[in-house]
Amino acid sequence: MNYLEFEKPLAEIEGKATELRAMAAANPDVQIEKEAAALDAKAQKMLVDLYKSLSPWRKCQVARHPDRPHCKRYIEALFDEFTPLAGDRGFAEDEAIIGGLARLNDRPVMVIGQEKGHDTQSRLRRNFGMARPEGYRKAIRLMDMADRFRLPVVTLVDTPGAYPGKGAEERGQAEAIARCTQKCLSLGVPMVSVIIGEGGSGGAVALSTANRIAMLEHSVYSVISPEGCASILWKDAEKMREAAEALRLTAQDLLKLAVIDRVIPEPMGGAQRDPDATVRAVGSAISAMLAEMEGKSPAKLRRDRQRKFLDMGTKGLAA
């Protein structure tokens, strides 16, 4: 298991328990189960203490954990008959965005998500989840198809932000993001979005301008990364902890501000500790959110979605 910086004391205890059990496996005459169980209990208590009140910066670290389940895993586990659709029919295929037709509980849907990759090779191929203009134009094409065939749209958001490279800017990155956001607002079908890791800047908003938005308990969603915010405000990226506090980027803060609609609980220690349970929880939340919009007309869905974003943030500010 990969441990985060603040989890190092926990790593030491769990490592000792693992070493003891390895010794017992190599020498059956050694009786150490009692000592190993005591270490397990100590580690569990430490895990609870660490995660019961995570700071915003620590939540950022958990949201970026390399073992956290990514989009591809959710699609494989939750959706049947997934048929990937590729390319924007204008320039290229962007592998940072996965999308296609699928079935969720035997209901046809269009699923679109940002994939970061799980190892060096796949991360490079997926550009670490940072889509280029052709990725957002592919998403527009898929949403157009969903609208035409009356299919609900499900998006899984996990990106540090849209790719800011020279080529992407030359091909109209800002325009592609704006048009993708506009397409979300104009859909006449139900749209639900789940922030499964990072929801960074306009690159995330372009796929999460939905009727219902959910966040995993330790995911983050913000206009800029804490490091980027610190660099701009204090000219010092090392002030990312203060920036994370100021950005109010946690699921709990955003629920209070009515930016999102629900928080999906994670297993103790984060999604990376029990990916299967996390995937099941996300699946249940998606089904519940879609059920809330059952039978609504296209005009009603558009009106509710637009009103949601016009009112966004006012609830928390008034309180």
C-alpha cells in the first residue's frame, strides 16, 4: 500500500504487524498472533483518529492518492455492455476522457469520465486526466447523442484541470470547455455527476454542470488547485495549506454552500482502503439521483439545472 505523508506513523505500525506475520509464516513454532492483533488494534485506532477530522489540505492528498479507484474501474464495475466511443471527428482521440453507451441496472445511459491512469505508462497515455480540446469536443458529441436518443448522462469527474499546453490553447481549449459547459446546460435528459477524486477548475465544471452533483467524502472540487492559488495570492506554493482552507474545496463545505447535492461516504481510511465498497456506494448514489428525476420533462430538467447554477452558493452565504 502507498502511504501519504501524514500516514507515516500508521505505516510503521502496519508494517510491524506484517513483519510479525511473515516471521510466523516462515517459522510455524513462533507464536506472535497476539502481538500482531494488538498492533492491528492500535493501527485501526490511529486510522480512525487520522481520518475523523482531516484538514482540507489532507483531503487534497487523499483525493490524489495513487491507489484511489479511477473512472475506468467504476465503469467496469457498475456498467454493463459498455461500448466505448472515440474521437471528436474533428482532430483526434483524447484518451484522458472515456465515454460511451452502457447500461446501469439495465437502463441505457451515456457515461463519460476523466481517467488519470494507474501506472506510469497509462498516466502518460491518459495525460494524467487532463483533457485537451478534442476531449471536451468528444464529450459534446456524446452528450448530443444522448440527448437525441433520450439517454441519461452520467459523468465521473477526476482531473486536476484541463491541459494548459501550447497545442491545446492553439486548438481552442477555453472555447471547447465553454461549449461543453453550455451543452450540459442545454441537455433535455437527466444528468448526474460524481466527483470521484479531484474536480479541478473549468476542466471539471465542463463535465459536472449537472442536475445532481455528488462528491465522495474525501474528494475535492475547486476553481484552482491549492498550490496554484498559493502561488498567485502569496507568491509561494508552499502556502498550499492556507490556500486549501480558504478555497472551501471539501465536500462538506460545498454541501453547505449548495454547490453539490450529496456527500457519498468513503470507507475508513479513504476509498483506496476498500475500492470495491466505494464503487458500490457511488453506484447506489447514481441510481438514487437518477430516480429523483424520473418522469421530468426536458423543459423541466433544463430549467431546474439552470436555476441550480444561478442560485449556487447563495444558501451558504446567506447562512
